[in-house]
Amino acid sequence: MARPLSFEPDTARTALMNLFWDKGYDGASMQDVEAATALKKQSLYRLFGDKRHMYLAALDHYRRTEMEAGAALLARPGSAREKIARLVGEMVEQSIASEDRRGCFLCNASVDQAPHDPATAEVVDEMVNHLRDILETALSADARYRDDPALRRTRAAHLAAGYFGLRVLIKAGQPPDILRAAARELIASV
């Protein structure tokens, strides 16, 4: 019979997510992984497999926590514009208030690992599609989008591109007035 785990796997996933989000895959050593999770390599390998699988688990945890929090904001009542304003506005204002320059873990993975790793590319593709899908659902709150699936799909793709662009501007350290102006324009496009 296997011994019960002496740690909470989701706590380890959160630590991995934050580490890889901060440092990227190549920037995080196994010593960093051990320090961030407060676990030894053997426990980490037993739970996740190799470092690549730890990275993929971190991305999946990002989807289940950060992206689903965004989906919950979009699911709240309101017009399409109100829903998008809630998501974009909260993301920009939280980043400004916390001086968080990590950007978006999904964006980072898209640039850093997806071009070189098919498994990461597949996860990134699924996550981008998921974002577009939840944006489409939010847009369907308004009749003009609900009644025009092609417009809804195109606008969701536009909003996803703008959202990712804002996350990159945040990572680049653009000043708050630029971030807020870009967010206003993105919201106005709805």
C-alpha cells in the first residue's frame, strides 16, 4: 500500500505555477523547484514526473485557477461590454496596484516554450481556444452578437488578441496611463 502524501498537491501546483510564471521554464532550476515547493526532487518526480511535466502541471493549474477566475467574472450578469470591462479593467487595475510585471503565464509559455515543445504548444492552443470560447459566451449577452455567430467569433478573437496584448504591455512595464487607455479602447470595441 502506498504511503499517503505528506503535502497538499495543489499547494505544490500553486508554487510551481508561480515559479514558472516568474522565471520561465529555462530560468527555473530544479533547486528553484525544490525551494519553491519545499519538497525534495523525489517527491516532485513521484507526483508530476520530470521537470517538463511539472511545467505542464503548472500551466494546467493556471488554467484551473487564474483563467477560471476570469471566466467567473465574465459569467456574472451584465451586457457584453460590462462583462468585458469587468475582466479587462480588473486585470489592468490589479496589475497596476500590485506592480505585477509577470504578465500572463499563458503568453509567456506561448513565446517561451510552445515553439519548441509540442506538448506545451498543445496546452497553449487549448487555453487560447478556451479564452476565445468564454469571450464568445460573454458576447452572447448582447443580441447583435448572439444573433450573428460569425461576428461573435471574430470579436472574441479580437478581444483575446487585445487581452494578450495588454498582458504583454504590463510585462513590458508600460505606464498606467497607457495601460488604461489601451484597456478603454479594447472595451470600446465591444
